[in-house]
Amino acid sequence: MANVAIIGAQWGDEGKGKVVDLFTHEADIIVRFQGGNNAGHTLVVDGKKTVLHLVPSGALHPDKLCIIGNGVVVDPEVLIAEIEALKAQGHLVHSELLRISEQAHVIMPYHKAIDLARERLRGKGKIGTTGRGIGPAYEDKVARVGIRFVDLLEEDTFRDKLRKNIEEKNIYLKAILKEKALHFDKIHDKYVDYRDKLKDYVTNTGLLLDQEMRAGKRVLFEGAQGTLLDVDHGTYPYVTSSSTITGGACSGAGVGPQNIQQVIGISKAYTTRVGSGPFPTELNGPDGETLRREGAEFGATTGRSRRCGWFDAIGVRHAVRMNGMTGIALTKLDVLTGFKKIPICTAYRYDGNLITEFPASSKVMQKADPVYEEMDGWSEPLDNVRNFSDLPKSAQKYVRRIEKIIGTEIILVSVGPGREQTILLKNPFEE
Ligand code: IMP
């Protein structure tokens, strides 16, 4: 029986929340291993919508152990609000159902202030971050000055680290970013309060995972954002600050690679992106508007409207290779109903040359023109289809063509936000 990682194959927002929720009953433990509350995983259960930013999507199922791994950066205020909201809905009934890594880094007010101020100063050149302090929190982690939960739990360590950080950040905030200084006492007292509320959840989650896996428990690793936002393999510098790929699951959860047997990539049947950065298949005209309207393409975290475009097979094939994806869940196929022709991008053209692999150069990516292969569309609504063979023939052909180009199997097709609006072709946990 496999442990499975679920990873975004595009620029995030692929519908990972729904797929994680679908497979959660197959797993005993659900682990977030990177990112923070820049993520927004939307779950629709019995018509009721829940958006989770930090707590793993398994929280809506009773008795699943949810783990926030060491690779996550945690805004305690957001986490506490999320825990309270889940409890009020009858979830997370015991605190043992949620565990937070003692090594996870804590997002501090100066991280948010720096994130927002930098974006303001960048003006047109902004990254379009979610403004949640994610990048600055990871910077501090790598600069070895970050505050982890284990540090927050030790009053003297916390005071010392916080004092040094505030001294340094205040110089940067005032002199460079032209922002106001932050006050030690206010932040300290607020975080002591957070510590009191969260301390019972904090533990050595890598060790816990190892013990549970040895006892035969099955694990689902829940990725956030997507491969094209990965700090190494995405459209740098228009990326997030974490390792969003399968490799990141090992370091961010504290497990060895042999503990992940199946890697399911999640991709929309078209493409979306929020924030700035290159997007070769972006549609700025009425087709893009139709995708946005029909797909309700507005960010789950910031509410920003998502940029929309045709399926980019170059990007998804790159994600398949980079993650060792053993299958793809193709989401939102229903949104494509009504288009007469549906293009698939199979290459880019840049400076007269045909490019068939995802380029590292930001300049090439910005200027690349998509080369399309056109598929026939269909007019039938798909939201009630439950079997692949009941899909219109041209929808079947579209899915099979994508499968061929990206070089891995499509194991699931999603035709709506509800759990039941799913065509399951293969169960990765049974592999
Ligand atoms: P940050 O992660 O807030 O630093 O933002 C960096 C980039 O990643 C921006 O383009 C964001 O819009 C994008 N981003 C971050 N989290 C998500 C997500 O969960 N879905 C989609 N895009 C995201």
C-alpha cells in the first residue's frame, strides 16, 4: 500500500484541496510540508465550502492525523483562527489530531511588513506575492535567524531571538523600506499568547511520522502552490520561496524518499496563474474571460482574479519529470464545455526557434509565443458525468491527447467542485 504525494503541476490553484480531500479516506495521516497561509485549499463537502490555508485538507474527515511539517512557515494568528473555526464546525475534536513540527518556522509581524513594503516599492516590477510574509520568513530560515516553534516555547531563547531580529529589521524597515518601526513588547506579548494556545500541538513530527509509518499507517503528503512556482524549478523570480516539488516533501516533512511511492500531479484542463510573471498561453480576450467566469477563477487566499489561458503541456511535462509524477488528476474539465476549438500548447517559439522544454530564462519565458495544436471542443455539460466513457468523444480525445504529450497517465478527471463530481480511473493508494 502506497504513501502518496499530491503536487501542483502548474502555478498553484489546480484543485489540490479537492483531490486531497477525495483521497483522505485512503490515508491515516495528511501532511503539509511547505508554504504557509499563502495557500488556499478549497473544499466543497455536501455543498458547503471550506477554505483551509494551513491545516491539512484532511481536517474535514474524522480521526485523521493532520501534520504541519517542519518545511511549513506558520502564521500563528491564522492557524489559531483556522483551528477555532474547524472546531466550531465539529472538526479537530482532540488536539492530538493536529501536530505542528517543533522545527517549523514562525511568521512574525516584521515578515509581513517587509513583504508588503517591498511589493509596494517594486511598483510595476512586483512579484504579486500574497503579502503574508512567506518570502521574508523563508529568508530568515536560510539566514539562520528564524524563530521556530521550539524557540518560541523557550522563553529566554524567544526573547533573545526576537530582540535581535527586531533591532535588525527595524533598521531595514525604517531606512530602506521607509516603514514604521515595530515594538518588541507588543510583539512579544502577542506571541506568548499564541504560544499558550498552540503549545499542546507542537512536537517532533518527523519522528512521529516515522513511528506511524513503521506501524503501517498510510500517509498523504499535501503539496501547496505548484511546480511552476517552485523556487528552483519554477519561473524564477516569479515564484514562491519554498520547494513545492516532491523532493520538498522529504525535507519539509522529515522523511526519506523511499517513503513516497506514488506522486500525483494536479493540473487544470487549462491554465491559471495569480500574481506576476510569464504565462505564455495567457488569454487576454473574451476566451480568457469565459474561462475566468465559468471556472470561478478568483484566488482562494487573496480574492484576486486569476489570469487564465489554454493548457500548457510544456509546463506540465516539466512538472511530471521534475516530480517523478506517476499520474495526473486533471481538474475542471467541465469548464471547457462550449468552446468550439480547444488549443493545447505543445511548444514555444522564441526568436525563430522552437522550444520544447521549459526554459530557465525569464526573458525567454516572457517573450515565448505558444505553438498550439487544436482539438475539437464539445457542447455538452460534464458536471453529471461519472464514467470516462460517458464523456463526449472529443472530451475523451482531449484528455488522451494531453496524457500522450505530458508522458504520464491521467488517473482522475474532475468535472465539478463536489466530491462526487469525479471520474476515478485509478486509485494511487492501491498501487
Ligand atoms: P508568495 O508565496 O506570497 O511569496 O507569492 C509568490 C508568488 O506565488 C505570487 O505570484 C503568488 O500569487 C503565488 N502564490 C503563492 N501561493 C499561491 C497559491 O497557493 N496559489 C497560487 N499562487 C500562489
